[in-house]
Amino acid sequence: MAAVRSDQGRLEESLALHIDTLERQRRILGPTHPNTIQSIGNLAVLHRKMDNVADALEFQLEAVALTRE
């Protein structure tokens, strides 16, 4: 659903859905689960699409760090 909203240009709605998904995955799957890390990467991409470069970089660095654990 978040990806659909993003494709429709409804970026703020997409962001809210991505954040909700990430919070649930962290709680249920744990921070190093591959799906959780993918969600972090998805947030990085969305922030870049929204021209929030600093936030995009923060999420991307987090995803990379978690894949190295």
C-alpha cells in the first residue's frame, strides 16, 4: 500500500505507512530481520524521492550497518 501511494505521488501518506510498517516490524521481527532492514531501505528511497537527503542518508546508513551485524 505504501508503494502504491508513493507511485500515486501521495508521498506523505506513503511515508506514514512506511513508518508504521517499520515500527511493527522492529517490534515483531526485530531490528536485524531482513524484512525490517528492507523497510529501512524503503524509507531511505522515499525520503530521497521527497528530497529529504539528510533523512535518506540516515536511513540508508542504518540499513547498511544492520546488514553488517
